[in-house]
Amino acid sequence: MVSQYSLRVMPVMMLGHLGALTLSPASLAATFSSVIAFSIVLGMASGLETLCGQAYGAQQYQKLGIHTYRAILSLVVVCLPISLIWVSMGKILLFTGQDPLISLEAGKYAAWMIPGLFAYATAQPLIKFLQSQSLILPMLLSSMTTLCLHIPLCWVMVFKSGLGNVGAALSISISYWLNVFMLVLYIRYSASCKATRSPISKECFRGINEFLKLALPSAVMICLEWWSFELLVLLSGLLPNPELETSVLSICLTSISMLYTIPYGLGAAASTRVSNELGAGNPQRARLAVRVVMFIAVTEAILVSGTVFALRPILGYAYSNEEEVINYVKEMVPLVCVSVTTDSLQGVLSGIARGCGWQHIGAYVNLGAFYLIGIPIAVILGFPLHMGGKGLWIGILCGSTTQSVLLSLITGFTNWQQQANMARKRIFDERLPLEDGLI
């Protein structure tokens, strides 16, 4: 997860050393693309964590390939209108009140990332396909190989080619397609996937509705959370000194998003274990997996937040050479550390929810936590109370804390035997309503 996310982080870090005027458009474009596309694609693909994970646990191996084909087809179709929105990103940002020059450059950055969007939409179902079978090593090797090639490629495209923002975006697209190519080769020729590979058939097209039943609430669940954080960067563009505020909040958001890949990876592991055990009809082993991963999540939160706090004097140098930006980032680090802790807990809890098929419940939780609590507090602190970027971050931190508490309560009161029964019924009767029998 860290390797995959770094493909989008590295260009922003490199562009930051070309100046704030170069960093701001890339940051806005990255924010906009996450809001409009990457969050939606990842969210919809996460529906496979329930479907493929539980099918694998029940030894219904051929269903994994069928579900994956449905997901790829659905996501590619979704990316078509999204790409049209990306083409108009510059005009959209200008309409929201962003700086004209920043909006123009952000539009160029987004347009050159469109090929990468379709690669991302293809890669995510393949990743969920392998993840549900606990085939993690090939994903790790492909991701790390891609990252090792991406870093020099991005350096050349940004600093040597003279393309700047365009070169950074193009390097992302090239690297995403390279990762897809390696994953496809492994799935096609590896003996480990022999049982779960299946040819394309009419069933793949007839059953798309079954995938969408979980994919859509899964997308809503993830998007509501992502959008709340990305909204901070957009709101920062309306504060006094927007270049500084946008750059610093983008740096903090990029850093915390990269750190979030650790608990998200733990959540993916929890999703796999829980879905496999529920599909196999082993509720007690599913409960044990939850206890183990929560202990790991708490330990990880303490270690990572402590490390970030210790690195606060130098964190800003990774993104910028300007002292004003570096000092502002240093002031924001304590708040970032608290966010790391809450994100570690909710990242794992969200993975458990995906493994069980509770995406619709997670969507309600995120809606209430971020949009009824977090965002209103952020707006009040940031604008009427004049706390600026710090106020925006504190508000969203309140929403993240609320989210973690609610997900903890839901997980703690879950009837695991009933969840195992629901998983078995879902596998052998796809027409069963997914909303029944949560607790």
C-alpha cells in the first residue's frame, strides 16, 4: 500500500522543490483527482473484498474471476465520464474561486493523468483478486518494482525534460500501466491463480448488478471520508495567503495519506482474514482476527505518531525549500500526530467492515461523523474564528474521532455467528439483501 500510494506522492514532493507556484497546482490537481476519481474507483473496487474474500473462504474459486471481470468492466465505464470532468478541471477550479494561474496549471496536470486513471481502475480489481487469496508477495514485488522505476522516471520528467507539472503527471500514468502489466502477467501464468482464473463469459455481464450492490455503498463509505479531507485543501484556497495555506495543508494531507496506507494495509489484511473465515463458516476465528489486528493497530499508532512528532523539525524539507512553508508544517505536526492515531484505528475498523459487508453502515457513520460534525466545526474554526489552516484541521480531526468511536461500538456489539450465516447465504444466494442481519 505504501509503495502504491508513493507513486502519486513522489511527483508532488519533487514539484515542491520547484517553488510554491509549482507545488500548489499539483496539490490542487491531486486533491481534485482524489475527490472525483481515485476515491470512487478504490471505493467501488473495495466491494470485491467482501465478494471475493467470502467466496474464497467458501471454496467457490471460480466466482473470484467472475467478480473481478465485473469490477473491471464497471470501473472502466465509470472512468469515461470522470475523464471528461478531468479535462475541464481548470475551468471547474476557476469557478470555485481558485487562483486563475494555479487553476490553469492544475488542469494540465489532471489531463495528463487520465491514462493513469484507467490503469488504476484496472489495477484495483486485480489487487483485490490477489488480496482475497492472500497472494501478497506478487503485489509487493510489482509495487516495489514499479516504485523503483517510477522515482528516476519522475525525476527525469520533472527536472530534466522541462515538462514540470505535465512530466510529473505523465510519469504517474506510465508507472500505473507498468504495474497493471506485471499483475496481469502474474495472474495469467502463475500456478497460484490456476483455480481462481476463469474465462470471460456471459455470466460476467449478467451479474454486474450483484457487484454494484456492494460496490456503490463501498464507494460512498470511502468517498465520504476522503472528500472531507480533500475539502480542507479546497477551503484553504479561500483563506488569506492561499498559496501558503494550500501548500502546507496539501503537505500535511499528503503525509497523513501516505501514513494512512499502513493502517489501510492492516485493514486489508483484516478484511481478508475476516471475509475468508466468515465465508468458511468460522465466526470465532473471525473474531480472533479482529482482536489481533486491533492490537496491532494500537501499537502501530503509537509508533508512527511518535516518529512523526520526533521528525517535526525536518518534515517540511521533504516537500519544500521555503522557510515559511517548513515552519508552518512544523506547527501543524502535533495535530497531524493525533490524526495518525485516529486514522490507524478507523483504517482497521473500516477493513473489518468491508470484510463483513457492512459498507452501507460505514457510509452512514462517515456521513454523520464528517459532514454533521467534522466539516461544520472546521468551517467555524477556520473562518469566523480566524484559526486558518489549524482550525480546518482540528474540525476534521473531530469528525475522524467520532468515526473511530462509532465503528468501534458497531464492531464490539457484532454477532459473529450471524455474520457467518449471512456470508454463506450471500455466496450461495446472491439475491439475498445485503442489509439484513447486521447485529
